[in-house]
Amino acid sequence: MKKLYSLLFLFASTGAVAQTLGALTVEKIMRDPKWIGVSPSNIRWSDDSKKIYFNWNPDKTERDELFYITPNNTKPQKVSITERRDMVPESGKWNKTHTLKIYEDEGDVFLWQANTGKVVQLTHTAGRESNPTFTGDESSVIYTYDNNLYQLKLSKGELTQLTNFVKTTGEKKPAKDNEQARWLKKQQTELFDIIKVEEKDRKLDSTERALFKPSKLKEIAFGDKRLSGAQVSPDGRYITYRLTQPAEGAKAGIVPNYVTSSGYTEDIQNRTKVGAPQATSESFVFDTRRDSVYAIVTKDIPGIKDIPAFYNDYPKELAALKKANADRKVDITGPFWSPDGKYAIVNVDAQDNKDRWLMKLDAATGKLTLLDKQHDDAWIGGPGTGAWFADGSLGWADATHFYYQSEASGYSHLYLADVVGGSKKQLTSGKWEVQTLRLSNDKKTFYFTANIEHPGITQFYRIPVTGGVPVKITGMKGGNEIDLSPNEKWLAIRYSYSNKPWELYVQPNKPGAAAVQVTHSTTAEFNTYAWREPEVISFKNRNGKDIYARVYVPKNPDPAKPAVVFVHGAGYLQNVHYWWSSYFREYMFNNMLVDNGYTVMDIDYTASSGYGRDIRTGIYRHMGGADLTDQVDGVKLLVDKYGVNPKHVGLYGGSYGGFMTLMAMFTQPDVFASGAALRSVTDWAHYNHGYTSNILNEPFTDEKAYRQSSPIYFADGLKGKLLMLHGMVDENVNFQDIVRLSQRLIELHKENWELAPYPVEDHGFVQPSSWTDEYKRIFKLFEETLKEK
């Protein structure tokens, strides 16, 4: 019997070992991420607030499946094929009472009745109808078909075409008579009475025909321009639209793809580079009552002729711009009509992104008057603002008050403007950011997420529309992503902590209410390892700014006292926080480094998100400036406070983090002994326009900024060991970038570097084999350069 118990214990132990992760290795942590477990994603409510839908994969199958729960039954259930087929899409427009929803599905327009759940198909055509919305009086539906707007009356089913946009440049006019032809006509009329009679009859016939001829919908020609943004005012009188002239002469790059099914190298057409010609746009109003079309007038916008401040460094160019006295190019979004249709606001962005205006539009004249102006010598940005303002970050609180977000105070906050009186009120304030925003159904309350407690903690709050002290609704420390139910009674919360991946919770929409966990996604194997909760600290950088960092401290430091600095990517991104990182592979690798005796630091350097305007724009015209000295200041802290050996410090990072690694190795060679640069930008003049031009302007207008920000100009400073890793089909940071730097290092006769190319990888690696190879090389680099022999 004793032997039997021993055998049973042996089998039980063997089963437990099979579920144990054990010592971390690169091979283990870089497997297909399903080994961790698949967190719920794409969380959304049904329109009747009875169900929460989400994508999930608890069984680690080939792809995620759709599940649902209810607020009162939180056991996840799979959604059947039939229910999936009949689901009303999340997108669409509600009427004012939230009883009817109009939406487009597979190119047709549908109407959903909330009280009965009935769906009515309004169009059934071979073409594609899109962008349906209600008219101001909600008696009709407006939708777009083949670039034109149509109105369908709900009660009568009467269909009316509202616009007649045409690609042609208008009807061809008959050629004008020359002098000879005009003289002959005059002579004929002078000599012959019959000609006089016939001319008189023709004029009379023409007048009669005009009386009987039905009115023709005005043709609006847009030629080779791109038509977009067509919409109708609530009273149906004004139709606004935008025409965009594509850029001419903009040359796109090519990314060669070497590993193909055909066996031949195939070219991937890629993006243009910063400074390439950009599209320009102009917005128009069509007054249907007067049958006239006119442009929205931008010449009187305050500051439209302002010259960016950086031109002070280029006196010759500045003088030329002053002499030209030209208007800056702008893009207009909107209009956003008040509920009663009396007022319209447009969002105007300067193409150089240094100004954003909210303007009142007089639709009858196309003239604009100022409601609010935001200026930044660097570039307009921050949550809910900038050229790509978030959905819900601006709109009408009532018929005369317009809300929006602005960084005017240094942090993105909520403002309310009186469009009649012109006064403005700041509703939120403090050294924190409003990150998402939603107005309640009754328009009495603002709901928003913000990092009030700590830059690395997000919670859900509410305030009255008139302003007041924010009331916190959620309470779990970490990251809280909120989806408020349509009836505003419940919160679906996607929550995570620094060492716990995202899970779904449900909570009543009440302050202090308990959140109930719905999903349990992590695997038994993942849970057997004691994943560290990194220490979150802050320190003053050399410029006196508070810089936040994660620090991983080993219990048993290696005798060499080595340290590694991880540099997050994207530039404008936050990684020092209390929620599960999007850099989860790097988080696990950092745990592995600590297991091997390294101290690890992860810094939210200057340019990171979550910390307000000054940190966001602190790299303007000098990437690799304050963002890099933050890393150096962090290393000093590691040495002074954590006992790290200053001669045994390395760093690694991808994308912007790869760029930073290169700048560190080239310009701070006495601080960093080695570095691994992944998918790095090596020369900002070869990156894209939308991102780079905001920070560095354009290469031909601000060459100084590009020269002091691009690693390729500093490659001669390399002393330590550099490892570069790059995907060969990278459509974001092209492989050409790293090839150009490699040639530069060759010509500089540098020998202490190597390049690992990955033939099938784009910017974001996909294949576990690539991730594994990449990080085995990185670990080997640190083991060989940061530890004493």
C-alpha cells in the first residue's frame, strides 16, 4: 500500500511539473503568446444594454470567438452563428430619444426599433449606401450613394437626390463667335425681315419651354479632386463638403519582399518620406435655396499668415516668407451643427499643425468667426485634440454651448464655450489629463477617464456639465478601460495590473460599487511564475522635470552589478504605469534579466504620453536630446541608489526605442557599454511625414533639426558593442534605413557592430521563431558585455 501511495504521488508530481514554467528562457517567453492566455478584447454592449459582447479565446484555438454575458449572469456564453448574423452593428446613429437607430450593413441602410427589436431594411441595391444619419426633424434619413446625398422620408418612402456631384468639369460651352461671324449675323438681321421674325419667335419659344421644363438638380463638378465629408444641415438648406487635391510629384518608396510564394522578389509599394508634397483641401457650402455654391472663407482666420517660430534660425528664408505674406494651408473638419441647427462649428487645423481653431461658420456667407484658438510653437497634440481629435472629445452640450478639449493649461482638459456670448469655461484642471470623454444621454453629465491619482493609474470619473469636482466611479488600481452601457447603468471594464493581463469586469455605474471579474484568461503555466510588480519611481531630470520609471531589482545581483535600460517605442507612448504593458514580451524578458542578476530600468522619457504638454513636446527639433539625457540621468540614479556598476550598463529598444539606442551608443558611449537596436529609425529624413514633420518640421525647411536628431550623423562616436536587428519587409521603418547606416559604419571602419536581418518580418514581428532569435542575440550581447569574465 505504501508503494501505491508513492506511485500516486509520483504521477501527481509529474503532472504538476508539466504545468510549471520553471526558469525563464527566451525560448519559453517568446512562444506564440497564446501560451500566456488570450485576454478579452473588442468589448461592446448590445444596443438594449442587456448583453456585453467580447472576443475571447479561453481554449487557445486558432482564432478568437465571440462571447457574451449579461450584467446579472456573468458566465461567458458563445454567441451562435444565427445571433451573430442578426446582430445590429455597434456603429450607427441614434435619434434624439434613443428609440431608433440607423446604420449601414454590407452596403445597405437599416433601421432598428429599440422598443420592439425590429429591423427594417430601407435600401436593397447592388450599389453601396453609407453614412446614414437622421435629418434634424428625424422624419427622414440621409445617406450617401455614389458620392451623392439622398434623402429618404420614413413615413412616405419618398426618395430625393439632394446633390449632383459630377466628376466632369461641367457642360462644355459652345465656342464664342469670332469677329467675322458676329459681323455676318448683324448683316443678315439688317438686310432681311424674315431673319428678324425668326429670331423673335425663337426667343418666345425659348421662354415658354423654360416655364414647362422641370428644375434640374444643380451639377457640382469636382474634376480630379477627391470629394469627402458631404453632410446636410439639420434644416436641410445647406450642404457642406470638402474637395481635396491629391499631391503631385510625391514619390513613394518600395520595399522588396524576398521570401515569396512565386520565388521571385516582389516589390511592395510603400509610403512617401517626410517633406513630400502633401494633399491640400478646400471646403464648400451649397445653399440649396439659392442654388449657389461658395467656398468657406479662410483668409480672415486669426494668425493664418503667421510664420512658424523655427524660421528665426533661418533669416534668409524668414525674409522671403515675410515678403510673400501667404496664407498657411489649413484643413477643415465639420461642421458640427447645434441640435436646433442655428449654429455650426468647424474644426480648422493648420497643415503645419502649430494652430488649431474652432470657428463659428455662417453658412449663408461661408465666413468664419473665432470661438477658440490653440497655438503651439512645437505642434498641437495631446488627448482629444490635434488634427485627429478623438470621437466624443468635442460636441454640443446644449443648443448654445460647445465643449472641447485643449492643452491650453499644459494638460489636456475639458472646456465649454458659449457660442452666443463668446465666453469660455475650463471644467477640469490639474496636472493630469482627460484621456477619453463622453457626454451622457441627457446631456447633464460628462464621463471621462483620467490619470488624476497618478500618471500611471487610469480611473473613470463624472462631473456635471456645468463643472465641479470629479467623482471617481471605478476603484481598482491599474488600468481601467470603460465601455458604458447605452442606458448608462453599467460599466464593462477591461482591467489589468502591472503583472496581471487584461480581464473583463462588470460594475454598476455607481461610485464605490464592486467590480465583478468575468474572465480568467491566463494559463496555469503562466500563473506558476511569480511575475514581478516593478517598483514605480520618479526622479528629477537635469531640467527639473519629474520623470517616471519602472525599476526591477534582483534579489541576488550578479557580482558584476550589471544593469539594462529598456527604451519603449513610439515616442509618444506611456509604459511606466500600473497596468499590463503592450510590451509584454519585453516585460517577460526584463523578468528574465532580473533572474540572471541584472537591474532593469524602464523610463517614460521626455516625449512620453500621460504627462502633459511640456513633456510631450520636449523633443521638438531635437530627438535624441532631452529624451536621451533622461536615460543618462536614470543610469546615474541606478548607480547612486541601486549600486549598479557604471561600466556595466546596456540598453535596448525597438522603433523609437531602437533610434534612442543608436543615439545613446553614438553620443553617450561612456555611459552605455552595449546596446541592441531593433527596427530603428537611423535618419529621420527617411521616415514618414505625418509623424516626423510635427516634431522636426521638414528636412528642407529645418535641416538643423534633422542633423542633430538623426543617428547616421553621429555613427563615428560608436565605442561599445552594437547589435542591430531589423525586419526586411518593414513598411514602417524601411529596411533601407538600417542598410544606409550599415554602409556608414563600414565606411567609418567600425568593427564592433553586427546586423541581424529578418527576411519575413514587418515592423511588428509576428513569427515566434523571429522573436526567439532576436532576443537570444540580445541576451547573449548583454551576457558577453556587461558581466565580468
